[in-house]
Amino acid sequence: LHENHVADGTDSASLQSFSADVSPAPKQEYEVRRMHSAEAEQVSQLMYRTYGNSYFNADVYYPRRVAAQNERGVVLSYVAVAEDGKVASHYALELNQPGPVAEGGQAVVDPAHRGRGLMNRMKELALDDAKKLGLLGWYADAVTVHTLTQKSNTSHGAQLTAVDLGIAPSKEVFDKTNKQPQRVTCLLYFHWIQPPTPRTIHVPARHQEIVREIYQRLECPVEFGEDCRPSGHGTLAVKVDAGAARANVSTDTIGENTLHLIRQSRRELVERSHVEVVFVDLPLKDAATPIIAEELAADGFGFLGIAPSFSVNGDLLRLVYLVQPLAREPIHTLDEIAGRMVDYTLVEQKSL
């Protein structure tokens, strides 16, 4: 991994925080396309000037990493280049899930070039490439510090499928606002690229109504299957983001040992690694998922929603364990659907 941070050896003018009252750039034509490797440093500078050193994906601050990830095809970066040849905005597709989906993110626009539709143009180009790659869909975590990214996702037809409570640390900076009063919550929006196919899923009975609503918004036919006790041995994968104090636990196969493994992982992650939030993803096609989910509820894991096609085995049920409870007031939602989803997940946390 390349360790040359953008702040090392770069002139201070290129890293100076953007001013809130910056003058608009002259009206001009922009070239919207895939990023060239030589532009990776400009992208890192743009991210640094906007977010400081707080963006939770630290790779964006290392130009050689940005270039290398694009060369390998695990990240697809898109830029809008101004007439003076400088990068005015950036957007990326990140192929970071085992399933046939991509995450849209790393979105940033130089304040002098905002309000000109650059983000929408980059997204449209990215979605065209996603279709060519044969992906089933794309998703994005929209912040709730404000509603701008929520509006951007819904305007492209994406549907809310999960509430990622406390996914980012409170230290993350948004447009130079002060430190957040609590961990930052994001809303998971999903958009099909290919038409969805009918499926049979397994969800705890008390969550079936809201899950049915999610799939109706996705225009995806579903049926709820019968529960079944787990058997055999399960698999477990744990991914820790120390900088974000966050862990993700997932399983492709549920077994008799799965509940014990998740409980043990949660205990070690919280007590030894000092993570503040633990997400758990369970396969919705597995008939044992409702049983494991209800057992985990007794340990403080609450319902968040679903993650469509995030696994090679299909859709996932997402749960979360929060070390510290979250207040509703700092979580800003765009519409009634988002508001109800957030309220549902927070009530679920309080009832545990």
C-alpha cells in the first residue's frame, strides 16, 4: 500500500480548506470522463480541501492508491474537468462487495463549480459503465447530516433499503461544519441496473411488514419462507475499520456455531478492539436467518433493513449493535419514507 499522504510534500495552497463564500467560477464547458492516473493527486487534494483529514475511507488521501485502485478496476473514478484543465469534481464506483453490485461514493465538487449539474453528469456516466460490467445494481450511503445526498440518490430512482445507524465516526467533517454530536448515520439507497427476479426470503415475523414495503419500493416480488433451525458448521467473515471504530460481520453459510461465533466476535470487537458499532449481515435465502436474528436481538442487535445482492448468495438482512445509543434529532431525513425507516430502527434499538 502506498504511504505517500497527499499532505506530505504538497504546497499548502493546494490543501487550503475551501471558503464558504468562494466566488463562482466563470461559466464554461466541462469534460466529464474517467479519471486519468495523472489526475489522482488533484482528486486527493479536492477531498482533503473539502473533508479535511476526516473522510472515513482514508485511501482517498493517497494519490498513488487512488491511481492503483483505478488501474486494477476495483474503483472506477469519474471527474469533471474545467477548461483550465483542473479537476472540478469527482465521483467513484467502488466494487467492494462480494455480490454483483457497486457502491457510489467519494463524491466531491469544488464550491466554485457547484450548482452546474456536474455530480449528475458523473453519476450518469458511472451508471452506463455499471451496465456494461453486468452489475445487478448500485448503492450509496447518503449522509443524514444534511439531505442533499439523499435528494441526489432519489432523483436517480434509487430506493431506501436500510438505515446504517452510526456507520461513520462523529469526527467526520461535512462542508466544514463542526464535529457531529454523535456518530453519523447514513441511509442505504439501492438502484437496480438489471430487472430484479422473484425470490423467497426468510425474515423474523415482526419485521416482515417493513421488509415487504422495502421490496415493494424496489418492485421486486418476494415470498416469505418457513424458518428452520441451523445445522452443520457456518462461515464467518469479520472486517474491522479501526479509524471509523466500526466492524462488519457477515456469513454466507449459517450453521449451529454461527450464533456463538457472532457473539464471541462482538465481545472481542467491543472489549478489545474498542469498536463503537458492529454490523451483522445474514443471508435472507437461509431459512435459519430469522432464528439467528431473534437470538441476536436478545444480545442488543437491532434491525436496520436489507442489502440487495450484496452477497454471491443474494440479499442480506442487516442488523447493528451500538455501544452508545443515538438521538433522533441530529438525523435529518428528506421524506416520509426515510423518516419512518429511521424511527423504526431507533425504536428497535430502544426496545432491546
